[in-house]
Amino acid sequence: MLVKYINFIRGVAISRIGLIGVVLTTSSFVTFVLLEAARLLGLLTNTYVGLITYMVFPALFILGLVLIPIGWRRRKKATGLTTRQLLERKFADPDVRAGFFGSRVFLTIGVFTVINILFMMGASSRMLMFMDTPIFCGTACHSVMNPEWVTYRDSPHARVRCVDCHVGEGVEALVDSKLNGLWQIISVTFDLLERPIPTPVRQLRPARETCEKCHWPEKFYGQRLKTLVRYGRDETSTPWYTTLGLKINAGPGTEGGGIHWHVAAANEVRYASVDDKREQMLWVEVRQSDSSFKRYNNRRLTGIETDHDLIRTLDCIDCHNRATHIYEAPDHAIDDRLARGRLPRTLPYGKERALRALTGGYTDSAAAMDGIANSVSEYYRRNYPDRVDAADDDITSMIRTLKAVYNRNIHHGMKITWNCYRSQIGHVGDGGCFRCHNAYLVDAAGNSISADCTLCHSILAYEADKPFEYILPPDTTDPEYRMHHYLQREFFESVGQ
Amino acid sequence: MRIFRLALAAGAFLALAASAPAQDTAAGRCMTCHKEVSSGLYKQWYNSAHAVHKVTCIDCHGAAATDKDAFQHEGALIATMVTPADCGVCHAREAEEVGNSYHATAGEILESNDAYMAHVVAGEPVAIIGCESCHGAKVKIDPASPNMLSAKSWPNSGIGRLNVDGSKGSCNACHTRHVFSKAQARQPESCSKCHLGPDHPQKEVYEESKHGNTYYTNVDKMNLDSDSWVVGLDYSVAPTCATCHMAATRAMKSTHDVGRRISWTLRPPVSKYKENWAERRENMKNVCRNCHGSAFADGHYYQFDALVRLYNDKFARPAGEIIRLVSENKLLKSPAAFSNKIEWTYWELWHHEGRRARHGAAMMGPDYTWWHGMYEVAQHFYFKLLPEAREYGHPKVNGYIDSLLTNDPMHAWVARETKNLKEDIQKGRMQEIYRRFFETK
């Protein structure tokens, strides 16, 4: 049998090119089967192997198959012989003699073709399945996708596959994503991409299809308490707290409701922005009970034509624009690590030093790693020579954490530096909520959209030393007595609603 | 336990809620947002006496529906601009005094030569920033503006601002918002926001004077934060502008009518005594006497009066007469005011150096009296004004000038020998010419 197979192979590999084709096809077939068997048996657990198993070997297999007929054609041209004459030369007479179902060679080729087709079907379905895994999206184009891969794995959606949000369902979405992928391969190969990559706001699937599979508006009700801890830049890195009772409910109808009122079934909000950054609004409209829209025009941006491509119905992504690929601001990253105990609070001026070390304006990653280590250790050696030995572990841990923070957020190759990708959740500066909730977007009567703090959240502490300051009884001698009193009542009343 | 405490807090809250006036809610709501969105302003307020007395945003910025500048803001009817009428709700005496003061008239400048000049020679932007920032704008309503105020009159904190509620002035011209610090208002820097520069260098004169000198040396001993601030009792090292013009003495109450102790008006081309000048002067001497003897205070006015009269008679009146003759005989080539060089010469003579000389004398600033003052008055009179007037070649003008330089003993020196003049000085004959300026009326 083996002899027959080898004879057949020899016969098929008519020229050097044909031989290469045969070797490629055979060896990639065998390796694929071995690797897949090893994976199924649990001998191979490294998911990165998928890149080779499912991407490289099937491709080589097909390449080999293509080379074989090319070899035949070339041979025919070179010798001037017909296929029959060549076949007679390469194979023993009985093999090429015509039988009832054709010659033996023909039958052998037929059998192999069926096997090949079955193999290709299996392999390509495995390939498509593999291409749906985050490991493929995140590592196949490593240099370009690494920042997104790193932030994704450190995000609340780390266990949701990339394709669940970025690729839709059905054949159309599949074709679309593969064409898009092809363009991405081209743009990476010929370096046509922008650095940093602009947020692909237009290519995303509609959030209502994606996000609402898990987070649908009716699921948001009541208040959600959130305490933000910030640390001072003083000697003890004193913590101070802002505690908000976020009114996240979607509300019963067009009236009332909290933050998710915007996406409740009864409501529709649409807007036109100046550009794809969606930071400056030309106008905002709210659907009224009679289905007409009430418009709020931006009186600071008059005389700009509305670009119809930039009109959008507000959905999840307009506020949660960084739900997954979250890039941290340096001071917030440090606050977060301090709060989670990953940065020691025992070091004097810990927050201050961490911030300075982290934001040293480094030109590349290697310089940053050296710079962070030097900045921290030099500072404590110079200013606290008596304590530096005892604090060695803390200093080492601080340096380790800061390096990790840096590598998570800063990606020199892609020109991603601090605050490159702005988050619109909440309101920093005049971003986030304040893009629409400000004094400049006004209706025909000149009324603006409310920016009242307690519209969206109760406040239980604001930059206070106690995380629930305003729940405690107010002190009548405090200048802020009236505010304290009001906020306490507002919280209890809104919880009771 | 925690739940119990929460319930306890809720109970306490319900008890409070029943008694909470709506005003507390409004006040609390303002503070809630502005603590973050205007954190600097909020912190200023937090450190103010207002905060101690729980005077919050809404107490000053709350508006009535009838107020022309009222607008809805997050459920409250408010006005951005706080006027003396608003402050006067609590500070009634001060608001009334300010309303009757010369400061309160500072905004009525549209008819003045100064305003004419700013609008015509420069242009409106200059009038807004260069004049009205100190003098006060006539506040205009703009319904399209987020706070109802025309951007041409907001911001404006001029001391004579003509407010839409009919009141005049702006307390924060001196009492800088939102700290409203007593100490800050009592310091000379508070006044020198406006009282400085070529036409009224009170700040510079003060800095030159012994008063300023000892103030800047001893500023830490001025007890500026004290509630009671009586000269001689609460502080004694130096007077500031406020001490002499406004603050309390043992015998006198403080006043927000800054003219109550001023006897001359040093502003116009020719100085005049103010109405009830003797009483006003006595008020000022009352301040002086806390640190100086009576003879010292009297002596100061003896010297000061003579200087003012000298300026009036020797230069201001003749210069005015020359301009009157030039104008009466239609000698000015261009019709518009300030389109002829001689008008500018005369303007600077009284409006700049003429005032500098008088202010220098009023506040013990020797250099401003002479080198920045009368010296320049004389130079511009003899070597600019007179030659420019003579250029017209008009007999009436020339006749007046000739007569002045010949017959007026103060000007006749021009045609005499230096040797003789020096001898006159030594013999006292020169001083005799000016004797009348020292005669008390």
C-alpha cells in the first residue's frame, strides 16, 4: 500500500515545482492532523499554537495543491508531450489502462480529491472558528493591536470575545469583517495606518445589538453607590472620597428616569456633532410624546452646516465610549493601584513620587523602565537615607507596579501617550455628560438642558475625608451646613422614590 | 448595627426635613454643583465672612421675576450681577453712603471729554476696557446672552456702574469677590486698581509719601483682619487710603462716602473748594490728629492750599483763557474736538501733569508735586502751549500772551536777567509775588 502511495506521489510530482507542492501538501496535512490530535488529547494547551495550526498549515496545504497542476502544465510545455503521453511515461501500464470507472490513477486522484475537500472544509471551519477568538484578533497583528489587546485583557469585558462586539452575526457581517481584515492586512503591510489609530466609531456594530445582549435598559433601576478614592500629593498621600449615588434607572416612560433614560424604549435622543470625535454638539433633539423632536441648538457653534453623516441616535457607546479599551489617566491609575493595595501607602509622598516617576516624558519603553526605577529609588535614597533599607520591599513593589501601569497605558510604537483616548463617561472638564448638559445648548425658548448635579446622582461625599460625609448629621456651625442638609435629604428622598 | 445607625440618621433627617425651609434647598443645590464647577470661587466664598454667617450663593444671586436681568438656572431664578441694592439688604448703611458718594457718579461719564476721546480718538473697545472697567458701565440687557447681560457690560465691576435695578456702583470694585476680605479692601492695592497712572497717580504718590513708606515697612502690624479697625486703637503704624478717606477714628464713624473728608476738587482744569469744604476738611484733620499735632495738620493744608492756588492762577486759568480765545476766534483748523494739536497740549497740561502736581501736594508726594507735576506744567505752558497759540498769529491771542508775560509778575521773569532774578529770590522779593497764595480765606 505504502509502496503504491509512494509510486503515486512520485508520479504526480512530475517536476521540481510539483514535487514541492506534493511535499507541502503532505507535510502540512500530517502536521495539522498531529497538532489537532495533540490539542484534542490535551497535550497542547498554548492557545497561540492556533495561529500556526489554523492559519499557517491550511494555507500551506492549499498552496501545495495549487503547485501540483502548475508543475504538470510546465512539464507539458517544456516537453511538448500530451498529458496521456506523460502519464504513460510516469506510471506503469496497468495504472493508466482505462477501466470501467476510468484508470487506476484517475480513481486514486478522485479518492484523494474527496479527502482533500473534506480536510479543507474541516480546516477552514476550524480556521474561521479560530479567527473568532480574541487571541487571533489580539495577537495576529501584534505590533498594531497590542495596545487594544493589553487594555482589553485588563477590562470589564475581558471575557467577552472581540467579535461579539466588533463583528455582527450572519454571512454579511462575516464577509464584511473579512474584507475589512483584508484591508487591515494591506494597511499594516504598507504602513498606511494612522498612529494612534482613530477610534473606529463608524465601523462598530450598533450598540443596541451588541451591548444590550447583556445590558438591556430595563435592567437598570435604583441607585448605584460608587465611591471614588483620590489620594493627595502630601506626605501621607491622604485619601479623600467622593461618593455618588448614581441614578442609573431607565425610568418608566418619557418622564422621570435616571441616566439610562436616554436609552429607554420610550425615548429617543439624537444629535449632530462637529466631527467624529463627538465632543462638540451642534444640536441635540429629544423625541416628544407626539413623536415630534424638540431641538436644542448650540449657541456657541452657529453657522455650521449639519453634516448628515454626523447625525446619530444616542446609544450606549456615546457615553460608554471606553467600556473596554480603557486607557487610564496617570493620576487615576495611581489612585486605583493605591486603593487596590498594589502601590504601598507607607512610602512618604508616595502618590506624588509615583506620579512624577510615571509622567517623566520618556521617549521609549526602555527609557521609561529605567526612568521609573531611577526616579523612585533615587528619590527615597536621597531624601530618606535612614529609612530606605527598611522600605526596600515597598520601593521595589512601587517600581514594579508603576512599570506595569506604564506598559499598560503607554505604547510608543502606536504613539499612544497619556490621555490619548478620552473617556466620555461621567464629566471630566466639559466632556462626557456636559457635552449636552451645558448652558450653551438651548431650545427655542432659550432653556438649556439641565446640568443639575443631583439630576444624575446623589452626592454622599465630595472630596471629603469621610466616604459618607453627608449621611452623617450636619454641623450647624459649618459654612456648608445648608448644602449638607440638602444633599442628605435629596439622597434619602431619591432612594425612596 | 450599621442598619440601625442608618435608620437613626434617616430619622434625624426626617425631623430636620419637616423644619427645612425651601431656601435651604435652593442654597444647597447651588453649592452642590458650584463646589465642583466653580471650585476656586467656591473656596473663596468658603473662606469668607459670608460663609461663617451662612450667606450663600442664593442669598446674593437670588432674583425676583421682575428683575430685568433675572434668568432661570437649574430651577432657580437668579441674576449674575450683584448690585449695591442687593448688598444693601444686609449692609444698608454702607449701601446708602456709597449711593450718595462721588464714587457712585463715576459711571456718568458718557458726556465727558474723557469718554468722547475714548470713543472717537480710540474706539469703543477702549471705552469699554479703558474707561468703564473703573468708572462702571451702563449695564445692558441681552436676552440672547446666557445670563441676560450684554457681554459689553459683563464683566464690569466699575465703581459707578449704572445697574439695571437703578442702583449705582459695584461693591466688589473694592470688596473683591468672593472672599470680600476686609483686609483686602483696607489695603492701598484695593484703590490702586484705578487710582494710578499719568492722570491720577494716587498709588504712586502714596508709595512716595511717608505714609506709604511706613505702611509697606509695617504692613504686618496693620491688624488688617480685625473687625474693629480704629486708627490709634487697633493699629497705629501707618494710614492706608481707607484710613484717611473712610475708616473710623475714635471720634468719627467710618464712611463709605469717600468724599466726606475731601475739601478741594483736584479733578477739573481749575480746582475749586467743594461744597461744605470746611466741614470736610475738619473731618480729615480729625484723622490726621490721631498721629500728628494740630499745627502739623494745619501746616499741611497751608502748604497744600498754596500749591493748588498757584497752579490755578499761574497756569490753569491763563491756559484756559488762551484756549478760550483760540476757540472763540475760530482759529482751530479742524472742527472736531481733539483734532488739533493745541487741544492735546492743553488737555495734558491740566488732565495729566496739572493733576499730578495737585495730587502730589495733597498726599505729601514731593516728586509728584514738582518733577512729575508743576515742572511739566510749566514746561508745557511756556514751550508748547504758548508757541502753538502764537502760531495762529491772531492779534487777540498774541495780545493776551504778551500782556501775561509783561504784566503778570509771576510770568514776567521770562524777559529778565537771571542775575536779577536770583537776587530777588535771595532778597525775598520773588516770594513776595506768591504771598497771596498763602493767605487763608
